[in-house]
Amino acid sequence: MPPAGYRVSVTSELDAVVAHNRTAWDRQVETGSEWTVPVGPEITAAARAGTWSVVLIGYDPVPPDWFPDVLAGADVLCLASGGGQQGPVLAAAGARVTVLDNSPRQLAQDAMVADRDGLDLRTVLGDMRDLSDFADASFDLVFHPVSNVFCPDIEPVWRECYRVLRPGGRLLAGFMNPDVFIFDAEASENRGELIVRHALPYCDLTHLSAEERARLWGPDAPVEYSHTLTAQIGGQLAAGFIITGFRERPHHDGLTARYLPGYFATRAVKPAPVKPA
């Protein structure tokens, strides 16, 4: 059972996916997925001394000028960013960090590093679409690495990010290029062939049989969704953000990395209110 205060109830197909992915990511921790391995004490020590970087898409360090001019003392929400990787580094660099994630085991990685290295970091279990634990204008920065691929609907994510940011606050978001989902995964994984198979939007549950999905990734793998660029970029704009930066890079592995960008990243700003003349 999830801890008290976890408000996403399994009352719909969408919430059932959230529950499945929570368990799936707990298992990813148990099997040592690279996105669940926390940073070592040497990384946080270097961050305390002023040398640090974190990744938003693949292995690509985020440009320093995407962050606030002064990170020390800033209130940072690492959104769907558990695993003890980005949050502890930002905390060691001086930020007051909150990590929200859907996986208790992922959050335990952050808590372990914070305890080990004496960091100002707290963890919250929850769904990235529901930030009601946080008041309006609570954060200076939302750091959201590639994770909404596991979320059924993302427009609520952008609206909640906008709400919890202070005016002038920044949203750094990484997400998948939806075009990578058009290819037959089995042909790519097993035969090194790129064969167009799927129409978009894509979801594991509707585009693959249970047998094929289990054969490719195992029956307990996280469920993934493609999301349109209208939902990703247009959703941020519709929430009120101004997009001030954009990056792309190939996927960190797989055949598609040779041919097209697998990841996109945006830097967006919540504008300050316009003062009347």
C-alpha cells in the first residue's frame, strides 16, 4: 500500500497505469537500472566545492546558463526525478531541494544520499500530474528530466508546474521525440532494422500484445506513451510559459540514435506579472 498522503487512487485506467509504473520503477531499482543508481559522495563533494552538472536528456549535461544565476538558496522541485542523481547534486550545490517521484524505491535513493552526505533535501511520493502538496509559487526552479514518457496525460503536468513556480521561475524539461515510437521495437532490438510499424500517438498497451511486450522488455516493465509536440511544447505555452531555450540529442542507446534526435529539452520561464502603467 502507498504511504498516507499519496492521493492518486486507482479508480481509472490511467491511475492503474500510474500504479503499475510505481511498482515497475521499484523493480528497476532492485535490478540496478542506470537511472536508479545514486551519485557517490565524491560527486556531492565536488558540487559543494562548485563543480557540478546534471543531465536532463540522455547523458547531455544541462548548459549552466539554463539554471538561475544564483542556485544557492533557491527552492527546487525535482519532478519525477527520483533515483538519487539530480536532486542530491543540486542540493549539494546549495539549493533547497524537494524530489517528487511515483516510486518509493527511487525516492529512497535520494533520501539515502541526503542522509549520507548531509543535504537539504526532502522526498514526496506522488503523481507528477498532482502537485497539490505544494502551495502556489513555492519554487524557483522545476527540474523535470525525461519521465513524462511514463505519464498517460501531460497537460496537467505543465499546468501544475506553472502554478507552483514563482514569477520568473524556470522549468527545465526533457522529453522523448515521439517519432522514435513509430518503429517496430522487435526488429530494432533483435535484427538491427528500422521498420515503420506504429501510427502515433503510441502506447505500449494498445500497440503491443502482452506477449510481445513481455518478450521485449519483460511483463513488469514500465508502460510508455508517446506525446505529441503539441502536448509537450504547446502544452507548456498553453499553461502560460515562455520558452527561452531548446536542445535536442540522439537517444542514449538504440538504433534510432544514428538517424534522428531521440530527446528534446526546453527551458521555459513563468513570466512576471505586468505592472500597470
